[in-house]
Amino acid sequence: TLGSVSWYTTSEGGPHHSVNLYIYDLDAEGNPTGTLLYSERAVRNIDDQWIEYELPASVEAPRGCFVSINYPGFHAIGLDDNLREYPMPERAYAFSVDFASGDFMYFNNEDLGGNLMIRAYGRAYSAEGLANRGDSAPEFVKYNVWRSVGYGSDEWTAINNAPVAFTSLSDATWNNLPAGVYRYAVSAVYPDNVETAKVATPYIPHLMYGTVKMNVKTNSHSGSAAGAAVTLATSDLTESHAATVGADGQVEFNGVWRSQYTLDVELPGYEFDSQDVDMLASEITDLGDVVLKEIIAQPVNVVVSGSADEGYLLTWNESGEIFDGFEDHTPFAQASAGEVGWLYRDGDGARTFAESDFDFPGRTQPGSFMVFNPWLTTPSMAELRSASLPHTGKAELACFAGFTGSDDWFISPRLTYHEDFTFRFYARGYSQTYGEVIRVGYSTTGLEPEAFEWLADNIDVPKQEWTEYEYTVPADARYVAVNCISPDGFTLFIDDVEIFSGNGLPMNTAVSGPEVKYEVWLDGSKVADTDKCSYAFDNIPEDVHVAQVKAVYASGESEPATVQFGTSGIGIVDNDGLSIYPNPATDYVNVKGAFNRALVYDLSGVLMKSFDGRDSRLDLTNISSGYYILVVESANGQRLTFKLTVKK
């Protein structure tokens, strides 16, 4: 017997000034039918608060009922976060695209993630199917009170020795009970010893919330782990807690449901093996020191340029030529690092929206940028919406708008260049109606939003038209970023991202501990310690020399990287002003500098393709994945050889 209902709508997609209320009958199996027990249209509603609605007259529902809230547009029902006291029942939440048809589909509890904030109030029918009119029980009725422990347990322990006549009872043993989840139940006992079925309370946690604390540090010189991201989560992710390490390294999670967790800590340049945390033994779990280990990396891209007369410059760890068309990423992965090691930030944290005609993993979930393959949606968006097609290949990055506007970041890994470099990408908006706005910038220090300086701000991205964006970035920049700030957007696509200086060096985005110094050796003797990635050799006689550079950390040192240079040396960079990028390449490679012709050979020496010097962009569409030799003849007739990697 239903007397009132309540609901809670959020402001996402709103405001929702009114809603429609429908109450349906259930069939014999407990599924909603198309039979209406009650309906009321245009019920006054206010978002972000509970709305109580008293029914004008009681609604009888002997088989139970299905209470639904309808809105003619984007609907937003709140989700609760109290699954411990109110676990989600199976087959309780459903929806219909046509409320008059009686065709309902159940939500998947895992996808829903919480109980819908719709409540019904009334008096339950008895086990015999009799309506409870709410009258006071006769004085001769007495009661038994029961207690059970554990979710779904049907084992009940009586807490009264004999039936009692009063309607309240204290459990004197409560404070001494072990930690657990309990329920109480009451049954009525009549003079002829007939006892009714038990009516149970919701679950009641007892001593089930605890504290986890730790001191997070590194094995670097400073020991500081400031800025590290700490997460504590159960294996099914029903419980998750996150924190950022401060200057003192102390992290404390309070109000944590006592269970078994996995601890993860992330900080660029450090590694950490996930740690199991068992909170069942104690209310307070002190993990002590949690130590992140430095990543020790051997210097790469070691190059010597110059001459004996002018002096030599030794450089290392330059980032090289970076290109990503996102073809090798997992489709629909959120914040995919890939081989490059991209970084992301979801600044708005809001749920997102996308065109409702297509389904794909992660649709409407919060996130920054997703690897999007329009051929793999259901149905195929690529076949029905040309505006969804990538610039090249079958994958691109997609930034779906949040309901409160976008603040999503796509960030490079830490970069090292010794001269100004280029940041290039393609972008377009998906919608003809809703516009996308971005800004492009760089940081010379860290990843905090305030650390970025903007090369271009408030860029209106053309709708449904791929557009190239190219920026010159100062050499001291350590990160470049695209920040989507669309106030009322829909979907932003980004593809074919390049970062290059024209040095022709292979991509290097290896992460290592940031507190590092380098030992520089020349011909077997140590000549310098430096925290830079370059060193100048002066007054060196004309001869063949061997230079070495070694990375030195608090916790160890790398193997030395070696380069030979000088007369007949192999380390001299003299490419007649020519370089190639991107490398690895997908469908094309660019030659920077004037040249007469270019030849692509496979490793067995077979000529695969030739180009004249009229176009610096060499078409590799018909070249399969693999390793090749690219021979470029400069304008001065010098033949230069590059190792070229093609990845499809």
C-alpha cells in the first residue's frame, strides 16, 4: 500500500523544473508491466534536492510496483553512495524508451554503480498477501527480536529469551560484538504460538570504518615524494580513495571501509610495486614508510657536433622526433599513455555525453581524452557520420564534453630539446552546432595548470573540418599541452600529433628519476659532473676521441653511454642541414632541408620507392610496417642515410 514517493534529480542536462510520475504494476515474476497504477504529469521539481510527493490516495500494489520518474529530454537521476548499508538488489532498476509500451530493460548494476535515488514509502503486504492497514497490533501480540551478521545471511540469533510485549529493545551485547555488518529483524508471536515472518532492518555497519596512514617517500637524495598520486582501492573498485602527497609525505585515509585493498603510488621518474593492504585485523592500519624507487636510465641519443677548431658539443637524452597517430593504442582507452607516454588531466571531472545513436565502452563516463575508433562503435559511426573519421588511419583522440563545460588536458611526456622545437597536430569539432575551444601552451617546470604559458588562447576549432595547428616552442620547455576549454561543446577530435626539432634522432621519452646528475668522461678520464644534458669540449686536439656519459642517482648509476668522434669518428653530426620526421612514421615522412631526391630501400637493399625533391612530404602509404633505409641526396650532392621505422 503505497502512500508517498521521493526522488532526487541532478542539474546535469537541466534544469528540470518538472517531471512526470508513473507507477506501474508488476507481473507474477516481479517484472514491471505496462499497467499503470498511478500517473501524474508536470510534478514540480527542483534539482539537487530530495522531492517528497504525497499521493492523493493510497495505491494498492499486492504484487509490488515499479516507480518511475520521466522527463522529456536529458534525464539525470542521482546515485547514492551508501552501498554498504543498502547493497544494490538485482533487477531493481529499469528503463523504457516508450513508457506506454510496457517494454522495460534492466540496468546492469556494475555499470550503474549505485542505487538510483528514487524511494517509495508505504505499508508492506503480509506474507499471506493481506494488506496491512497500519492499525495497532492487539495487546496479546508479542515479539521476538533477531540479529544476523554478514551480507545475505539467513542465520538469525534471538536476542531476547522470550517474546516481549513492548516495541523497542536494546541489544546489550552490541558494543562487544566483533566488526561486521549486522541486521535486526522482528517477528510477531500470537497466543497460539503462530509466529509471523521476520521483517528486517537495513544493514548496520559495526566498527567497519577505519584509518590507513603512511609516510610516502622516495630513495632519492631529497627523499621527497611531493606530488605523488596515492590510490587505495578494492579489487572490484567498489571502494576507492585517492590523495596527493604533500611536502611532509604524510597520507591518511579516514572513514575507509575495512576490507582488503591494493595500494598504488605514482610519481613521474619513480616506480612502485603495488602493495596489498589488509584492514580487517585492526581499525587503524599504519603502513609506515612507503618508498618509491628511482628509475635508473642510461642516457640515450648521445651526439657530438662541432669540430676541433670550433669546439665540440656533447648532448644526450634529447627527445628526438615524436609522432603518434594513435593506431597502436587500445580502442576506447581513457587517458592512454601509449608508447610515447602521453599525460592527461580531467580538470572538470564531470560525466560526459556523446551522440545517443552510437554505443561504445566508456560512453558518458568522466574522463579527459579517449582513443576513439569510429568503426568499432555500435553501429559503426564511421559508416554513418563522416565527421567522426580520423585525419589518418582508424584511430584518433576524442574529448567528450562535460555537462558543465570542458577542462580536459592532453600533455606531452617530459621533453628535452637543445633548440626551439615544433609542436604540430590536427584538430576538428564533430558537431555542426556546438563549437570546440582549445588553448595550446607549454611549461618549463611542472605539470600544474598554473605552470603553463599559452602560445595561443581561446582557439575556435573549425566544425567538421580537420585543421593543422603548428607552434614553435622554446627549447627550455619541458611539457606541451592542448587544453580543451569548450564552454558548450560536444566532441573534439585530435589526431597525428608531432613534436620535433629536426634533429633526426629517434623518439626518446624514457622516464627516469628527476634527481640525477651526469658524469662526463673523455678518453677514459672523468672531466665533469653536470645536471645538464649537454657539455662543451674545448681545446681538444684533432684526433679520434671517445666520450662517455653516465647518469648518477642517489640509489645507483646507469651504464655509460659511449660515442666516438673526431677525425674519422662516427659521432659527428654533419647532415648538410637535413633531417627526417616523424620517425617512426605511419603514412608519410617529412624531409627537413633542401634535397634532390630520396630513396627508400628495404634491409635487403631492394629499392621500394623513390622521390624527387619537389615535395618534402614523402608518401609511405604503400610501404608496409618494418625497418627501412632512407637515402637522401642533399642539394650539394651529399648522400645521407637514415634508418626509418614504419608502423601501420
